[in-house]
Amino acid sequence: MIQHFHFRDVSSTNDYAKELLDQHDRVIVTAESQFKGRGRKGRAWLGEISENVYFSFGMNHHEEPSPELCSLFQGLGCNIVLKSLQSLTKLNIFKLKYPNDVLALYRDNYRKVSGILVEHSFLGSQCDKSIVGIGINVYQTSFPDEIRQKAVSLKMLNADLDKNEVIAELTKQFEFAEIDENRIFEEWNSNLDIIGKEIVLAPDGIRCLVERMLPDGRLAVKNLTSGDSMIISDGESIQYKLKDF
Ligand code: BTN
């Protein structure tokens, strides 16, 4: 059973989830707004009050998770958001973009509708808590200049959903999720559909072919210019055209 906490305004639902895990085994934290919402690579995750979903799922680990499982929480979050949006909207327009984005086809282009930020806490060297933070643009239709051409909301996609339905579906998916590394891996690998595709690494523009996903979710790629094998972790920026996929 997951304990659900809803707040009006928090720094970040990920922070509250982490704190509440000291008293509860598994938690979901949602909020109307976040004043220090964050995304990957230290970027801010901003959004209008009450317009979007700010959601974190957190769990304590009773047995030490493998490093692979820890890394695959990113995939778990992506799989759950993809499944939830597909099932709620019945639209076949959503795609995952490695490593943490969920995009939707809007007027001939893919734009970001959701981002996932996974954080862990450690006791010594042992991972004791994992938090999957999810932001989904729901009703917001105007975005700051920097992301205006890249962001989209469910409303802009004509998916007239109540924010609470989205939260209820995510909650259900986390309730029933199997936290099993093989399952998460298989599902993420097949949802991503990136193997055998060409990607470009930013900022140098290195063209690579994706050969396979490693058990911890990193990508084994071949540099198409030098022929060297490389491993891409999720900290690096990769670009690829979803439309060609
Ligand atoms: C990204 O795309 O870089 C990840 C964005 C993750 C945003 C969510 S909103 C709920 C949770 N709390 C946060 O501070 N961040 C995540």
C-alpha cells in the first residue's frame, strides 16, 4: 500500500518524498506547485500553479538493490508515464526519448509532454531509497520562450483529461509495478526503440550507431566516424530524430 500525500506548494515533491520515506515504506507525493522543482542536470522544472502534474513515487529498499536496478528506475518511470498516457488518452502519439523524456506528436513534430527525474538516497554506500519524480504538462498552454517550441501539454493535444485522472492512473501503475530489473529492462528497451538507430552526441555532433542497451540502461554505441565503441550514460546529451524511428 502506497501512502499518498498532496500539498499545495512544496520546494520539490522529490524532496518531500525523500523525507516522508523516513516514516513510510512507499509514498506518493503530489503538489499543486513547486517553488524549487528541478529537472536533470540541475535545470529548473517550472510550471504554472495547478496546471500540471508534479508527482513523486518513493520507496525504501529492504534489501540492497543491485546497481543495475537502481539505474533502471529511470526506465520504470518512463514506462509508467508512457503506459499511463496511452491508456488514458487512447492516442498513439507518445514516444520515449532517451534517457528521460516522454514526447508527443504535435503538428508534425515531437514535443516534450513529460520529464522524469530519478534520485536515490544512500546509507554509506548502500542505496536505501529511490525516488521517481514525474512532471506532466496537463492544462498549461503557454510556456516560457526557451521551451515554447519544445513543450506541449495534454490540453494542446486535445486530450481533455482531468489532472486527478492522470495522478490516479500513475498511482495505479506504481501500485502494480514489478520492481524487477529484467522486466523493467525488457519493457524500457522495447519502448525506446533505439537499437540500430543513429544518434548524434551533443555538443560535438559525434554520429553514433546504437548497438545495444546494457543491463543498467546505458547505451553501447559505435562512433560512426572513428569506428570506436563507446558507452553513453544518461548524463550525456543525445539527439535523434524520432520521426525516422
Ligand atoms: C527533466 O525533464 O529534466 C525531469 C523533470 C522532472 C520534474 C519532476 S516534477 C515532480 C518531481 N519534482 C521535481 O523537483 N522534479 C520532478
